[in-house]
Amino acid sequence: HPWLNPVRNTTEAYNKYFGADHFKNKPWYGGHADISGKNNNDCHYDKFTVKGQKYIVVYIPFDNTGTVGEDTGGSMLQWARSVLAAQKDAKAIIVSHSILKGPKDGNFSPQGLRIYDAVKDMPNVFLMICGHVTGEYMREDTYQGHTVKTYLIDCQGKPNGGNGRMLSMRINTATNQSSTPSFSPYTGE
């Protein structure tokens, strides 16, 4: 089925409604990558502070070939590394549509492996989040003593497409634990 591996040739609609101009005046918006003159919001980051600890969330667009879209030279990943390096006092979360293959084996997707290899030596990266494949899975990878946790959370294949299930992530800095409570506005559960 083509919907299992959608190939997105354009993000025109996304950028029409959620482009950089929509967010540029928001205090939590960090900026976007301007790669190859494509002034869009496909690759961007947000920032926030909790109890004095700075955080950034770096978004890398989906690509099922592992090359990060038309970006075969890796410039989006280079941009992500530059953001992580410039914000080294902020704990970093990487978000992309497909990082893990699925809950059955928990291996990295081709794009996920490229992302992990690009950021595994960045000491502020502690978490990566993805969806794409129905199910839940968590893995931990340690590189030179630094551990990155990766979560796959995707409810779309559950009854009625997951009933519009929305997930939030709560991170308890005192216990160094996280939880992902969910809510369905369709069922009220």
C-alpha cells in the first residue's frame, strides 16, 4: 500500500499553513534551515525552559529513502548539528516521522540510522521521537558513554485510526523518567 511508505515530493501545503512566517514571532520558535534557497519550515527547531533547564526540539522531515528528502548531501543533518552545537546548554530532542522500523524489531529505519549517526556524538541529545509504524517501542543506544533514548509511538493503525488519539510526553526531571499519557477526543478515553 502506498500509504505505508508515502513519498512526499512537496511540502507546499504544510508551508502554506505552517511555514516560517507563521511562527517567526513566537517566543518558542528557534528558526529554520534555509537549505538550497528553499526558505521553508520543513526543518526547524523550537525552544523552551523548564525549571531553569533549557530544551530544544529539532524537527527533521520524513524521507523513506534515508537521504532526508532531496538533501542527499546531508545538509539538513549538518544544519541540525549546527543548531545542537550552538545550543549546547540545552537538552535536545530530535523529532522525525520515521526513525525506527517498527515495534517488532526496533531497528533504525534507513533515515533513522542516518539521523542517529549524525547526532550520537552530540552530548545534549537525549531523546528521539518518531511514529510512521503502528505500535509502541523504546530503545536505548549508548555511544562513548552517552545514551540516547528513541521512542516510537503511533496509534494510526488502531481501531478508527486510533480515534484521533493525541499523546503528550511528560518528563520528570527529578526522577529522570518519562510518561506518554494519551487522550482520544473522539471517545473521551
